[in-house]
Amino acid sequence: MPRILDGAAIAAAIKKEVVEEVQRLAGLGIRPGLAAVLVGHVPASEIYVRSKVQTCAELGLSSDLIAPPDTVTTQEMLNLVAVLNSREDVDGILIQLPLPKQVDAKALLDAVDPAKDVDGFHPVNAGRLQAGRPALAPCTPAGVIEILKRSGIPIAGQHAVILGRSDIVGKPAAMLLLHENATITICHSKTRDLGAITRQADILVAAIGRPGFVTPEMVRPGATLIDVGINRITTREEFERFFAGDLKREAVFAKRGSTIVGDVHPNAFEIAGAYTPVPGGVGPLTIAMLMANTVRAAKMRRGL
Ligand code: NDP
């Protein structure tokens, strides 16, 4: 039987450590603070940001939710970021993506003070990560490393294949795994004979945003599967393709009219040595690492 890597439990352990650190900093008169910027009314973004702000409150960090209208201009957003950069009570700045079309997202992310860039998206932090210098690393890939390490899965010397090369997940995941001494291969939409490469993976990280893309034939038996994908499925046909006979899922699907599947087909998990389920695998780590990054930023800014 493959081992299920329990992301929720690992996230809870990280949050407990964050609370301890927040309490230690309180003794020094420091309260780490996150400013979350949520533009307009994208339902998924609203859920994510609400959850981030709520977690701040639970762990003892301060938070400030700023919600400009979806008509906001790039210049207005740049002005806002300049204010947040200069605010002493703000250690972390999070700009929830996606932004409306008229806003130049790159210009905005580049304007965030790298010392407050808790998402790790600023080119300075991406460069530091590549150079192996202490950096605020993107939360989801940092969470992937925490899952592997805290589950005792060896990384050094292993062949890690990363499916996806986005700046948010694929590339930083590859860099972090490289720094942990894995041998890495990065695959993308132009990669030829993908299955021949993924079958060589000791650790396969799937981050492409295609429901159930990784099938059993693409997996070496015993490999560790890290499924980053979050794909909502809403049709009965798709449901049957992934979850036929799964009564627990059936109940969720019947109740909500949708369920979540990762980038790995559930059948592929059966031949793995270990895997992260969806939901409850990588997902919970993203917020936990955001909290850890905010505390880290608060300390780094003060030279602690
Ligand atoms: P992007 O869309 O930015 O990147 C997708 C990557 O996958 C690209 O590099 C693309 O290649 C590659 N790709 C797409 N189709 C294929 C294919 N058929 N074969 C090989 N490679 C392919 O996505 P993200 O990195 O932002 O997110 C990936 C997934 O992770 C999504 O499901 C997203 O929802 C999820 N996610 C989950 C998070 C969490 O908290 N668990 C956080 C962030 C994302 P190319 O570059 O050539 O186009």
C-alpha cells in the first residue's frame, strides 16, 4: 500500500512552530504583520485571501486586508504598494493573483520591496533562490520541500522530475530540489516523450493544471508523487473518469456538484510508494508557508 503524505498534519506542525516564534517575537515587542491586497470580486481569490487573513489571526500575526475595486489602475496599485513598502507594521505584502487585465501585474510584483515579498515572486528573490542565498521562497514549492523532508523521503541523489515550469511553482520547485541535491529534470508542454522521462522519476512533482494528466503508465512503481494540481471537475463524465466507485467522493460530488482532482490520475497513486492526496496534500502547506515567510521577513528586516 502506498503511503499517504498528510499535508494537513504537516501544515499544522508548521503553524504550531509559527505560533511559538510569534510568541518569542512578542517578547521583543515585535508582531509580524501581513498586508493582503485583493482586487475586485474573483470568488476563488476571495476564499484564498479570507483564509490567509483568518490564519494570521489564529497564529497571532496582524493582518490588513486592502480591497481596491476591479477598476483600479496600475498607477493606483503602484501607489498602494509604495505605501505598504514604507509601513513599519507591514512585514509581508501579498498581492492576490489574478489581477484585472488593465493592471500590469509584472510591474506591480516588481515594485514590492523584496524584503516584504512573502510570495517570493520578486526577481530579486527568484535570483537569490537560484544563487542559493537565503531568500523568501515561493510558498507552494517551499511547502513541497517541507512535505518531503518532514515525511523522511530522501531527496539527495534522487531523480526529481518536475512537470511544469511556471515561475510560481515549477521553476522554484526545481531550484529548491536542486539545492537539496536532487538530480532534476524540468518538463513542459514542448517536452517530447514525457512518459519516458516521468518513468525515471524517484520523485515526480506534477504542477501543470491538467486534471488527472499523470496516468499509471507514466509512473515508476514505488515513486513518490507530489500532486500540486488543483482542478475542479463538474461533469458526471469527468467524475466517472477519475472517481468511479469512490463512494466518499460520490457523496461530495452529489452534495456540491463538483469535486477537486489533481494533475495525477487517482489510479496512478496506487502504484506509488508515497503520494500527496488532493485535497489535503500540498494545498494546506501553501498558507502555512506564507505564515512562516511572514515571520521570517519580520525577522530578516530587523536583522534577527
Ligand atoms: P501555469 O499554468 O502557470 O503553468 C503550467 C505549466 O504546465 C507550464 O509550464 C506548461 O508548459 C506546463 N504544461 C501544461 N500542459 C502541459 C502538458 N500537456 N504537458 C507538459 N507540460 C504541460 O500553472 P501553475 O504552475 O500556476 O499551476 C499548476 C497547477 O498547480 C494548477 O493546477 C494550479 O491550480 C496548481 N496550484 C496549486 C497551488 C496549491 O496551493 N496547491 C498553488 C499554485 C498552483 P509551458 O510552459 O510549455 O506552457
